[in-house]
Amino acid sequence: MSTHSVLKWLWLIYSVQISFGSFVYPSLILAYLGQGARLVVNRADVLPNVFYLTIPGRHNGPLFWVQYIFAILAMLITSQAMITATFSLV
């Protein structure tokens, strides 16, 4: 393996670490803290359907559908990643 290819792999690893530490992790923490705050404030109203009722704004509003679409896209990406990981193990 040449030095160039080793440096390319190291840059890939560092860029993933930087993007995870600066974007993904803070976004996840804010999302979970927001859902937790909504559960603390409106426990009786939100508890029957925690996933959909913690979306801010009114039900069936524009923000609801935007987040719904992003959740579907995230599920598709995750399922493809699981399929790829499974076949790479086989």
C-alpha cells in the first residue's frame, strides 16, 4: 500500500470523526433533549403517541410533514447500510 493511499484513508477517517463530532452528535443531543423537554412539560398529552406528538408545531402542519419525510429517508439509508454491512460479513 502506497503512502498516498494510506494518507487518503486517514483523511477519510478524520473527516468522518470531525463531521460526527461537530454536526451529528450535537444534533442528536439537541433532538433528544427537545423530546425529553416536551415529555416533561406535556406528559399527559404526548404520552399516547410519543414519536409523532413530540414534533413541534400543529399536527399535520408543514413541519410535521418535513420531519416525517426526513424520518422515512433516514430509515431507507439505515436499512441500506444494514444490508451492506450484513453482506460484507458474509
